[in-house]
Amino acid sequence: MTGRVDVAVVGAGIIGLSIAWRCAQRGLSVSVHDTGAGNAWGVAAGMLAPVGESTFGHEHLTGLLVEGSRRWPAFAAELAALTGVDVGYRDEGTLTVALTADDVAGADRLWDHQEAAGLRLTRLAPSELRDWEPALSPRVRRGAHAPDDRQVDPRRVVAALRTLVPVTEAPPDARTTVVAAGCGTAALTGLPIRPVKGQVLRLRGDAGTLRHVIRGYADGRHVYLVPRADGEIVVGATEEERADAAVTAGGVAELLRAALDLVPELAECELAEAAVGHRPGTPDNAPVIGRLPGRADVVVASGHHRHGVLLAPITADIVADEITGTPAPEAWSPRRFA
Ligand code: GLY
């Protein structure tokens, strides 16, 4: 692409592409440049989980996560209708389960916390759990269903977005530059964004082994299992304050041990992939969305940490609003780190 465009997006992941698509829909000329730096979307499980991801210390994010989730059904439907790509949108909700008495005590505290935040949960007795999810181990003692959690397949979402938004080799001259480069945003903007390593596995088994996204507490370990319609089951994820990209024996063992404790028949699955992604985390673990202080021509959209997929549509709307004259919310502004 040559000549000056209205918006140049630096970063061709799920956030950057969503922003470019929404800006183009508002009549802006747009280019997208792939830095090759951010890879979180390619590893992410794609849980849209305002309930499952609302844990202690994340209270300041609950409203954003709920609103972000509310925008996904229309975003997914529009994307699928325009591109013909099935983006793997599913809305069976999350089943959170606990194995040991200690796990149950911890899960009960978490469910109380989530309900106090106004999030919907149905607590299930042990006898009900196997009706909801027959593959669960009989050792699983307690569970709760969060009907408002959903999922997409981020690889399919990005494939769909790439058919709508061409990606260029180099960024052209632009009136506004949007930096949505995941962990690469730190080097480009000076903002305090750190990599938070996540090891994620992909199993391949019979389609329908699991009916829901499962989040499980198993002997103090935490795991999530995200089943796709084609038999893939994503098993995630470690959360490590590290920047290296090594898949470790310990990381894989912890994830598989928890997964097999909860769903023993997963032992029959092929271990198809083990990968590492880096979540872009800020000091308060909330995203940074808005104008870069001292640079009125630069808008930042990064720092989404565990919520990049969930927050892609709402981030795209906020950035498109900002560029077309409706200021982004102060709460997520990069000014808080100035
Ligand atoms: N959103 C799940 C994760 O970051 O592991």
C-alpha cells in the first residue's frame, strides 16, 4: 500500500485485525502491519469467560469482561456471515469442577466471590455433574455451571479477519498509528508491558468427549479444557512470569496430570501440540487502550493479559470510537502509567 492512510495498525493479531476491520467499516482507510512479535492469539484457547476468568484480584475488570463478552455473539455472526468461515463460536457455558475437599473449599470461596459480583452460576450436586458432563471422573466432588461463558477458536477468527483486512509488509504513513503488538508494544511505546508465559497443549480425540468448557481444580492444580467440534481439546495453561518460549516437562506434566485427574479418558487422546504464548501484562493487569501521552497521533491497544480474545471486539469499538471522535474510557488509558 502506498500513500497516506487514515489508520495504520501495527500488529496483525486478533486485536489489531479487529481494530482494522471496525475502522474500515467506519469509512477510514486502513493498513495493517505484522510485527511478528505478538503470538498470544495463536496459542490462546479462545475462552470468552467473564465468569470463569473472574478470580480474586480481578474485580476491577469484571464490568469490562462482561461487556466484552456481550459483544461477541454479534461480532462472531457478522464475521462468519461476511467471510463464510466458521469461527467456532459456542455458548454451552463453563463447568467449573473441584476434585478434593481442599479444592471444593477453594472453589466454594471463588463461586461466592463471583456471585457477589453479580455473575450467574448454577451450583451442581455430585449426582448432577455426570449428567452435565458424563466424561468427568467419579472422584469429582462439586461443580458449578456458568451459562454466560462462551468460546471461539482464535485461529479461525484470525483466518476470517485476514480475508477482510490485508496485511502489509511495512507500515505506511498514517494520520493515526494504532499499536496493537501484544508484548511487542513495550518496545514500540515504552509502556510497562511484560510477557506472561503460558504453556498450552492441544489434544485430539473423539468429537463430543466433552460438552462444555471445563475449568478444574485438581489437588491444588488449575487447568482448563476447551473442546472443539472437530475433536480438538485445548488444555491450558501455565501462568509464568517469564519471557522464554520453552515447553517444559514440568509444565506439560502439571497440565496433563490435572486434566487426566478430572477426565480420565483423555489419556486415550493424541497429544497433538505443545506450545507457548506470551500474554501482554501491565502492572495492574488491565489493558491499555487510548492515546499515548505526548503522541496525539498514536493510539495503543495492548496489555490484555488473559483476556485478549474476549476483549478484541470491545477494544476494536473503543479504538474506532477514539479515532472518530468519541474518547476512550479513562480507566484503561495509558496515562495511568505516564
Ligand atoms: N485466558 C486464559 C489464559 O490466559 O490462560
